[in-house]
Amino acid sequence: MARLIILGPPGSGKGTQAEYIARHFSIPAISTGDLFRAHVKGRTELGAEAGKYMDKGEFVPDHVTTGMLRLRLQDGDAAAGFLLDGYPRNAAQVLALDELLSSGRHAVDVVIALTVGDDELAARMLRRAKEQGRSDDTESVIKRRLELYRDETHAVVTSYTERGLLVSVDGTGEREAITAAAIAAVQAALERGSVAGPGRD
Ligand code: AMP
């Protein structure tokens, strides 16, 4: 049982790392970006609304994002823990998540911060744009997304640092080595915490 969050700028590889880390702890990786992209692809009403913001690199309004996450966390697979990827992204979402989790039995155990330098980030995102053809990976949109991360998501890092929940992991180098470092950091933090229990291998 582990309730984890992964933070990292766009292009830091957090989506990929989230999948591997979540698999290790036998919990689902829940990415708000992926949930939005599924809605866009499925041409739902929510997808049409979210897509307008995503294509500009802007945040989707908090109430839309939090509403979608609330529903996802009610799915059975999230009952035994989860790794959130891409949420919370600003100070208001930190509070919204506190509220979401306090109405259930959950609380956040560990927050992973993946760190990667700015130049490396921009290069990686442009490469990904070519490979995956994501409509929000153009140069101006990338710039805006990095800007928002710096301006808005910094408050999230500060907030979890103050709570003593943050572990920093260097996001440069081999994928496997980064995953191993993240898992080790989470494991150590979980063991330091008071919530011991089986099923955390
Ligand atoms: P990501 O895949 O996490 O980079 O998210 C892609 C896009 O989805 C972002 O640029 C935002 O437009 C939107 N998005 C994802 N998560 C959030 C969130 N927590 N709050 C607001 N917008 C979000």
C-alpha cells in the first residue's frame, strides 16, 4: 500500500518513470494528462473542453481536472494506493487533493520530484514531438508549459517539502538507473514513515 505523487517538469520523463515505479509497488499510475488525452481521443464533452487548454499549453481549469481525478480515484484499483502523475500542479490543487483524500482513508505517503535541467528538457520535448506527434509539443507551447511549471508547480514542491514528504531524484541518465533510484528513495521514505505494513515490497 503506497500513495505516491511524482512531480517533474514537462519532458522530465515522469510519465515513463511513473509506469515503472507504480508497477514495482503494484499500484496504478494515474496521469491526469493521459486521462485528458483519452477524453480528447474519445471525443467526449470533457475532451472538447480540456483540449482547448491543452493545445495552448495552459492548465485545464481546476474544477474540471479535480472532478475527473475524483472519479478516477473511486475506481477499485486505486483503493490499495496509487501514483499520481501530473496532479497536483498548483497550490489550489494541493488543497483540493487534501480534501479528496481526507474524505477517504488515503493520505499522501511520499512525493517524488524528478529534476532535469531546462536545456535538456526543451531538447527532449522537441524530440518527443517528432516521435509521438503530440499536438502540445510545438516550440511555443513547450515554452509555455515549462513557464507554467516554474510559476505554478513550484508552490507544490514547496508545500510537500514543508510537510517532509518530498524526495528528489536526478532525472538524467539511464531510464533503469533513474527508476531504481526513485524506488529506493520511496522505499526509504516509507520505512522512515510511521505507516508500516505488508504489500509494499
Ligand atoms: P501532461 O501529460 O501531464 O504534461 O499534461 C498535458 C496537459 O494536460 C497539460 O499541459 C494541461 O493542459 C493538462 N493537464 C494535465 N494535468 C493537469 C492538471 N493537474 N491541472 C491542469 N491541467 C492539467
